[in-house]
Amino acid sequence: MPIVYSNTSDGYQASGLDTNWNNVHDAVGQFNPATTSALQGLNGVRYEYVTGRGGTSYYLVRSFFDFNTSGINSTVASATFSVKTYLNNAATPIVVCKSGHDPSTVTDDWFSTWLTGQSITLSGWSSGDVTNYSDTAGTTVASNGSFTDITLNASALSDLVSLSSFKVCVLHANDLADTAPTSGTLRTGFYFADSGGTGSDPHIDYTLSTGYGNDIIGVASANISKVNGVETANIEKVNGVD
């Protein structure tokens, strides 16, 4: 199965601390996105409920990854996004969504601009407003030093082919659903592409479709490379028939 690795422009950005959940969830972003960390123990995905003398406050962190997918030209049958856990403090479950952030600049507030191109406003968005690339119920984060493997859905498989830069936002499932935390500090640290080599890098493992698999006019599909000049790997139907 082919693998494409995240670019070193991957990173994370926080919301900033606030006593109002909506202000945190719909924040522009605190400071610039961090893109040079090889690994992070606190800031991969963070979903935090903070109590103190000032009362209750909230805090979020979202992570962002981009992949060069210009070499994927055939239908993708299945794909898995994998990110390695550095520290798991139960910031689970996590989800993968389509992102509109700009990996070429850290002056852009990725925390909010990941929604770019999804025809929604920053204020009040929830899981039904964005393009989900994985199950919205989320995936449990793996133990320290292991990869969390997240199955990508049909929207992601289509975009892996149609987009030359495949960008994702990884966040807590309750952040996606716009549900405020009620207790505790839940966080997961990730290894990013700056970790060196590829052994710990975030990556996408994908399988290409084998294409149309039936006989045509009595000729076995294994003996057919093209139909009307189209590669069989790119054919799902003939004359509208599966």
C-alpha cells in the first residue's frame, strides 16, 4: 500500500483561555501556529476545563497536517490517516476534518481559517457544517509511542485524488460537535513531521481501486487494460451499470 507523509509545515494552534465556551470554540487563534516542533506532549489535541479563583475557563488546541497528493491520479479504494502519540492524557476521541488553512504561512490563524472554503461562518459552527473526513464519533487515541489509525471516509478518498494538497484539521470530537467540557484536562501530544526520518511521521496509507472487475463482451477484466481509452482502474461503471 502506498504511503504519503505529512509535510514539515504541519503544526498546531491554540484558542486561548476564556471563561466563555463560545469564545474559545469560535476563537481566531492565540499566537501564531507552531510548525517547528518535532513532538509535543501537551499540544496535539487539547480539550480543557480549567477551574480556579476566577471560576471556570476553557481551552482548545487543534492540529493541522498537509500532504502532497499530486501523485495520486487513480481512484482510491481506502485510506487511513495515522499520527503517532507522544503523550496520551485521554484527549479522546479525535476526528479528522477537511481544512482550508494555508500551510505556507504561520501568520495565518489556522485555528479559524481551517474553515475556509466550507461556506460557513466562524460563529456557531458545529459538526454538521464542516466536511468530515472520518467518523464524527471519533477514534480513541493509541497509547504512548503508538500510532492512532483513523479510517478516512468517501469525501476524503475523493479529495485525495482531486486535490494536489490534501489538508486536514485534527480535533477533539466534542470540539467538532461544539460541546463544552465539564471537567478535567484532556490532551494528546503528537509527533510531527519535523521529528526526523519517517518512522514517527504522520502519514496516509492508501489503496488504489482495482477498477472495473467484470467481463466485457466475453473478455475477462484481467485481460483488459482500457475501455474506450480509459484505464480500467478509473472505471466503476460501464453505461451506468456497476
